[in-house]
Amino acid sequence: MEDAFWDGVLEGLNRDPPDYKRIVSLVEEIKVELENLVPDAWKRELYECLDVEIFSQVCSCVLINSVFFFYSR
């Protein structure tokens, strides 16, 4: 079952153009789970650092540069 999930994720990424919906959904799920785990004092920073809307917009851009994700801060 887990393999089927990740196969679906990879299938979306291998499309032309790539479909990032599942990746964006995963990031959103991670953000929600982290918000439930971190102290209240960290929630604002988490909210600012993991902006799912911006992540989604960046993913939908034609010129995605992986350097953006790793060095944008």
C-alpha cells in the first residue's frame, strides 16, 4: 500500500508538466502535524517558514530551480 502511494507521487512528478499536487498536500500535512507538536512560541515562525501557498506557487512555476528550496533562507 505504501509503495502504491509513492508510485502515485512519482507518477505525478514524472508527468509533463509535473503534477505537484500530492507533494503540496504532503507539505501541508507535515505543517499541520508540526503545528500540533511544537510549543506555541514556535508556531508563528513555523507558519512563516512553511508557507504552503508560496510552496505551491513555486512548484507550479515552469522554471523550478531546486536551489530555491535549499538556499532561499
